Amino acid sequence: MSDQRRKQLRARMGEENLDAFVVSKPANVRYLTGFTGEGLVVVDAEVAICTDSRFTVQAAEEAPGIECLSGEGGHLGQAAERLVSVGARRAGFEADAMTYAGFETLQEKAPEVELVSTRQTLERQRIVKEPEEVELVAAAAAIADQAFETVRPQIQPGMTEREVAIELERQMLLGGAEKPSFPSIVASGPNGAKPHATPGERKLEAGDLVVVDFGAQANGYCSDCTRTLALGELDERQREVWHAVREAQLAGLGVVAPGCPAADVDAAARELLRKRGFVEEFSHSVGHGVGLEVHELPGVSARSEEVLAAGMIITVEPGVYIKGWGGVRLEELVLVTEDGPQALTRAAYDL
Ligand code: ZN
Ligand code: ZN
């Protein structure tokens, strides 16, 4: 599998006239080799992991058959040596992941090699998922679903936001997650107005809406899910906002199909919220791709120039955030298929 991926990368390198490629983003290192330790990967006609003695056993286990360099000089030193030894002339590097200091070190140690800045080369390659990757995202989502089902009855007045987050993450770890795919968000009552609130010491109260945004990472692949729960009876406005967000989400999902511009998904959700009078309170884009990273291509926003294709995995997550009042966000994780969006999460939407 990773052999095929490296082949694809080499084809792209050929187009850019690159004879080597230095991979430093951990998700891309994992994607190309299976290696999850610290280090870089250099792809040329062959492939090598550049790491240090702490990770050689792990590299042999995770990436059998791939050469592992772990001598003196650090990861970048190994990479530079590799570039020199294979006679690389033009080597791509990942501008989004390589630090400036790393770039300088690499250039210093391989002065004859022209280092070429690249962006999103592997991220573009990862945008359409292989069937195995879809399975892995679905498996991560199942772990998160199970954790949510277990914790949900405990989410009651008196529990703090932090306690909810800790319990949710504990259940995901017990269920087989490597880690949460991002720090969980539990935003109750007025805190719901902050789309990316940090769970704090606020105790949940009867009548609260509680935004819970969480995901599991397993075998490197992430899930992402948001539900907004009600603690007890809701008032008219809370009900109105929740249903407006749900309708906006369904409107967005309603246009998801291969060939649909990602921006249209955002527009469909936004248009619904405009009709309901909440468009000003929907302050972020409607979604994003999910895979080895919890936020990856394609962006699903008004500015996105991506066109959806079968095999992409995206979220559709409109929200309404009202300062001093609170917020509602609902997030579905879907696979784009010829038959439309296929949900990868099962968590219920009931209030
Ligand atoms: Zn989320
Ligand atoms: Zn998300």
C-alpha cells in the first residue's frame, strides 16, 4: 500500500523535476512508510527513514523493508547525507512542516542540492481516500461513537465541562483510540458561544445547551463529531436555534455529491441560516476534510476551490454562536459517494 503511495509521489516529483523529496510532516511520514516515531523520510528512487537510535526498533517493526538511517548528526543530518549519497540535484521539502532552522541545516549539510519549497503535495495526494483508509476513519468514528454513548447518560447538571471531556477521552482510550484526534471541546451554557472553547470548571446546569466536539485517532486516522445536548427542558429560543442548525446541516449534506464544488456545501448551509435569521452568527466555514489529520483537504468553505469527489471524507458542521447566550453546533462526518453523503458516525441527534 505505502509502496503505491510512494510511486504516486514519484510521479508528482517527476512533474516538478524533483529527484528527491524530504518529508517532515508526521502524518505524511506515516502515510508513506507506516513509521510513527520521530524523524524524516527521504524519497528518491528508493526510500529511507532518517531517525535516531531511540526509534530504530520501532522503525523496523512499523516499516519493515524500508531502510532506516540513525547515525550521528540528527534527523536532518541523516537526510542531508542521504541526498548527497544518492546524488540528488533538486529535492522538494514541505514548506508547511519544515522549520526555517531545519531548512538552513539541510542546506548547510547538502550545499550542492537545490532545495525546492513545495506545498500540499502529499496532502493533495491524500484528499481522496483509499478504501482501506475509509475503513480506518470509520473505525475511529466507531470508537468515538461508543465512548459518547457510554458517557452521554452521565452528562448531567453538576458535572464540570472538564470532567465530561476527561471521561469522554478516557472512554475513547479504553475503546482502542491511540489518543483523542484533538483536545475535546465541551462548552456549556454561555461558553457555547465560543466555537473552540476550552473545557473549564463550569458546572453544567439544568436548561443548558452543551456543545460536545470530540474525535478519536486510531491507526493514525481521525474522527470528528459534534453534538449539542440539552440538559432538561429547553426554552423556545434554544429549540429554534438548535433546529435551525440541524436544518442548515441537512441543507449542506443535501448537496454533497461528486462534482459538487465544496463552496456550494457551505453556501447551502449558510443560505438556510440566512432564512432563519442566524447567518451573522455562523462565523466559521462549514467543514473540512478528515483523514490522517483531523483538519485536512478539502476545505469546505466559501473560499474553497475544491470540487468534491467520491472517496473524499468531509465534515458538515454549521453552528450558531451568540455572545452571552451560548451556541449550537452539529457536525456530521461523511464519505462522499456516487449516492451522496454516507455518514461515518452513528451518534444520535436527539435533543
Ligand atoms: Zn469537530
Ligand atoms: Zn470538524
